[in-house]
Amino acid sequence: IVLPLLMVLLVGIFDFGNAFNLKQKLTNAARAAARLGSSAPTNDLNSGGTPNSITSIRNFVDDSLVAQGVNECSLVRTGGTQSSPQLLWTFTATGNGCPAPGMTLIIDRSCCAAGVLTAGSPPVQVISTHIQISYSYKWTFENVIGLIAPGSVYPGVSQISTDAYVPNLD
């Protein structure tokens, strides 16, 4: 009687730790990509298609996830879609064994945040780079919950999301 409960508890702790670790890796990748994007030139953004500066940010996120041991869902092979009139590109990747709906990377080079530069001055729009990553995480807990509650339905995939903002330098 105690063994199934202990298994569920241990797998739950292990699984939650892995999900938290993945969240930290996604956050690190988003922050670093936002820093890269904030220093990237903006003169190619209205050239049509996916500009080189956006492609370099996407590739950076892909390389960062691979270096951290995260399945990048074949992100580097996906094409982005631009949303008008903003300078916003969305990349969706579902390959390489990722659970559906996969991973979504949103790169927004024209994100605005209001801020006050000096006390008493009116708010100033600060143009920033916003990186948002949403990643499908498959819980291992789904395989073990059947020991305690046979026939139970457990939602085995959750979305882990993170984002980062960095003011543009140019």
C-alpha cells in the first residue's frame, strides 16, 4: 500500500523539479536573446520576409536551448510569420519529438513600455525588444498516477511560458 504512494510522491517531486529547471533554462534563453535583440540593428526590419537580425535572434535561442540540453523542437528549421503593423515575428516548432503544441517563440522588436526619465517629466515611450517563449512540457507523473487511481485521466502536457524585455540601444 505504501509503495505506490511513495512512487507517486517521488516521481512528483522529480517531475516538478524538472519543470522548474526547464522554466529557468527558458528564462535564461529569453533574457540572453532579448539582450542580443536590443543591440541588433533595426535597418533591415522592413525589408520583407524574415530579416537577418530576427533570424539571428531565433538561431541564438535555438543554440542556447541546445547548449542547455533542452529539446529545441527543430526551431531553426521553422519559418516565422510577421504580424502587421508591429515588428513582431512568431516562430512555431513542433518537430524533434516535442509534445503538441510544441514551442512558440515570439520576437517583438517594437515593444513599448512607458517610463519616466526624470521626476516630474511626462512619460516617455521606451522601445524595447520583447522575447516570449512558450514550451510544451510532458509530465512524467502521468505514467505513475495510474498506480493510485487506475483509469484516471491526467492532463499530461502543460505550457511553460517566459518572457524578457530589454530596451533597444539604437
